[in-house]
Amino acid sequence: MTKKLIAYAIDKHWELGNKSSILITSPIKEEDAIDNNEVNIVIKEAMILANKDGIRGPAMTPYLMKAVGKATHGRTVKANMSVLISTAELAGRLAKAHSLYRQKDSTIPYVNLG
């Protein structure tokens, strides 16, 4: 789906009176990706350690992030940063496409957003 079509869909979603958000995902750079099986194994091991250490509730997420980051030698930290960056980049391109669509207020805009 093109960014211009997504911008159009967002506008129509809100125009129809929907109050909910729209979830749009974007893959990270391939060089930042980590094998899903590897990450799942590391997370399971970290959860066992968290249980042994008595970690519960809101402390669980930071504990797991630190343990998984350490076990993957920082690769998951890099992957998480890549998610944040790719999401921000996509959000900027979509905001631009949506703004241009609203300015023209008629058809799906043709915008080269790279």
C-alpha cells in the first residue's frame, strides 16, 4: 500500500467519525533484524531468571530488556532503536502525505515520499 493511499485511508477513517487510531507497521532495516527464534529463546531464559530473582509487575519490562540486551550483546537494543527510527521516519512521511491530501481536499495525492 502506498503512503498516499494510507494518508487517504486515515482521512476517510476520521471523516467517518471513527475515534480509534490506525495501526500502521513498518519493517526495520534488514541488517538490524534478529532471528525470531533466537530472541524467543533469550526472552524465555530471561523470564526464568526474572522469576528466580523475584521480579514482578512494572519491574519486569526493564529487567527483561536489560537481560535480553546483554545476552544478545546489544543487538536487541540496536533492533529496538531501529524500530523507533523507522516508525518516526514513516510517521513523518505519512504526516506530509496527509497534509498534502488535506490541502488538495479532493483526490488521493501523488507525492514522492521515497
